[in-house]
Amino acid sequence: MASDRDAFSVSGPFHLTSIDWNDSYHRTSVASCLVNGVYLLEGDRLKKRVGRPDSRATAWWEFFHFTLLETLIDDDCTIYGAIFEYNHYNLYKNTPNLKLPPHYVIAFRGTVLKGETWMPDVKLDIRCILDNLHRGGRTIHAIQAIRAMIDKHTESAIWLAGHSLGAALVLLAGKTMKISGFLLESYIFNPPIITVPLEQLPGGVLLKGAFRIAESLVKATAATVDMALTNKRVQEDSKTASWIPYIYVNPADPICAGYIDYFRHKTFMSKIGASKIEKTGSRHSFRTQWKRGIGTSSSPLPNLSMEPLHLLQSADMTVNKNKSCSSMVAHGLHQWWEQDSVLRENWKSCLIRPDPEGKS
């Protein structure tokens, strides 16, 4: 029997009967619900209820007047993504002073540990840990699908959205599209980051800050030595600086909490005039050096981003500071369409932008 949690009428943001596309909460709710629809598409497939009256997926996009245009299916027949079309897009095209809604949303689910889906998903999770997601077959298929939509439609009409493993796909796809000159509005929920989870460790701000500074210095020194030995120079990749994704994290979620400290450290290093050390260190992680040492740096697609997924020069980050009863809840997608406005007051926003030229 399907869980009530899967039913939009029970746990969805059914109070949003009219969407204000200028409202960030409304946009966040719609994007996260479409991603949840992808989870349920795969759930319906696994439970053989596609097209049946007890199917749970459809309501998560139809409530907001979206149509399922295409399902994205992996080589192992699992549904990992979907392309949705907004039925009312044309009503907004000539409306001044209003943020245009998306015409199309390309959404990606995260890991599903059920049925035959768990194995290919876990394989991709391991690729994330090894900074090797760009070589996965699902990744290539997803980026090709996104590029095909861009070729048919204007980029400003397309949104990307993803949760967990799907968020990692959006990070990689968004960077790759920016290298090709396309800026896609992106909603990235609980993205994985492989780092020491200082947010969840004991110790004061000074101790955590000292650890991060030492880490940056060690990595930057190792990178400088490596460049001297290989006669290479660091070249800043400014192509992704103008891409500003919306990132959603929870400090109680060990999978994504590292972003909070990553951006805090980035801001601190900028304030003390040490941005170049931070940038050099973050671009040359030990895993990056290891990958290059074993010869996995070739790109299977033109303009495919090869830098670490978490490396972002710009972002609009929302931190949910409400206490979670478990790390699983803190990693959940449902928190991002929270109906209680009092709880949403504990969502804190942080704008991250690159240093002005010549300041670092």
C-alpha cells in the first residue's frame, strides 16, 4: 500500500492554489514538488502502478498546471529524471515587472534504495564520492537531454531541479551548460559534498576556522608544487562565476552540511585578502590530484565540466535551521515546501558572489 506521505493531498503544499513566481518560497515549493514527482514516477514503476488509479506521481505536477513531457530513463530502465512543461507559460510572456515562470523544468531524483534501482544509484553515489560523476552513463544522457532542450527552446525558459544525487547532476549540468554559454536557473536541494563535516563536530568557531585555513594552505602548497613540477599554471575558470544556482541545505544533514562551512570559509578568506589561496586549494583537492594521477581526466563530452562539484563562485544558499529529529529528515525533500510560515522564518538566506576583480 502506498504511503500517505506520497499523496499530494496529504503532504504536498496544497495551500498554494495560486503561484506567485516572484515569491522565492513559491518557486522553491514548485521545483521541489516536481523533483518529488520524479521520485514517485520511479516508485510507481517499481510497484507496477503506472497509469493505475492508485498512482501517486501525477498530482505532484498537475496541481501546479504542469504536464509530463518526457521521462528520462537510464540504461537499466530506471526513471531518474523528467521534463515538465508549464501549461500557463504563454499567459506570462507579455506581463511586465513579473518574473517569468519556467516553460520547462528538467528534474532529477536522488538515490532510491529499493528494488533493482538501488544498485545503479549507489554506483553513481560512489562516483560522487570519487569526483567521477562526469563519467557515468546517466550523467551523459542527462546532459544530452538538457542540451537538446536548449537547442529547441530559449535557455531562459528552462529550469533545472534536483535532490541529493539529482542535485549533483544539476551541479554538473549547470556548470557544463555555462561553459557552453548557457545560464540555466537551477534549484539544488541537499547536494552532496565530500568534506570534513565541521558543522556537526564539537569546537568553537576559531577551531573550525583554523582547521579550514590550514587545509587551504596545505592544498594550495601542494598545488603550487605540482604546477612547478609539471610546468603548469593555475587558470581561474571565470566561466561559471555568472551562474548563480539556488542551493538548499540543512546543517543536520551530513550529506550537504559541508556547504555551509565551505561558503563561510570562502567568505572569511575573501575578507582577509586570501581568496587566491582558498581558490587554489579548493580547485586542487587531493582527490583531484589522485584522479589525474590515474588518468581519469579525459572528457566524454565537449565542454563537460571537470572541476569538483562543490566548487562554486556564486550561489544563493538557503539554510533550514529548524531542528530535525534525524539526519534522514534533515536530508529529506519535504522540508522545502514547508507549509508553516513560522518554521520558514528559520530559513536563512546567504548570497555568495565572486570577489571583484583585483581584490584578491
